[in-house]
Amino acid sequence: MWEYRAKLKRVVDGDSLYLVLDLGLFVWRPVEIRLLNVYAPEHNQPGGQETKQFVVNWMLGLNETLEWPMLVTTSITKQTEPTEKQTFVRYIADVRDIARNRWLNDNLRAWLLMHDEWGGGIGA
């Protein structure tokens, strides 16, 4: 597990983000991460656009005066997703709002649990 300060580049969908990570010593790296233990509907599925908008709104609540408003705890996974036929490597992460000490993963899972019609945010 690794921790980095981060800022948003863009929201991909309800459980994927492009972030810029501060690796230290004036080294920054854009990377796509997937939210750890969050199973959001895909953008073309029912609830997909609403879930993405939830994440966008959460990001809008970050402190704009901070250059690096998030702390991201990452790990790497090499596993097959339930709908994938191949194994691939990607970064998974917990995302925390530094100023408000709130976790995107927890907030999003709680919100998805209120929407059983979209799968409830809990995966197999």
C-alpha cells in the first residue's frame, strides 16, 4: 500500500477516476484508479450517470484552496473482473478529502446502498 497526495484530473465513471498523484520530490504522475470495494453501475447501465454525478458533486466539495486536496491510499491488483475474460493490472484506492476527513469510498458505498435497483454498491 502506498499513500499519495492527489488532485482530480477527471471523473471517468462512478468507480474510476483520473488523478494526478504527488510522488514527492517534485514528481507528479497522472494515473487512473478504481475505487476500492466500490461496485458502481457502468455509465450505460441504470444508475450509471447518477453515480458518476454523485462522484462529481463529492469532488466539487473539496477545498479549492488546497493544491492537493485528497489523500489516496493505493494498492495494485492483478485479477480478473467478473465480466472480463483476461487478467489486467490496475491501481485500486481509498480516497480521502483531507480538509473534511471524509472518504469517497465510504460515502459512495452508503449512497449506493440506498439504490438497490442499481445493485447496491456491493460486489461479489
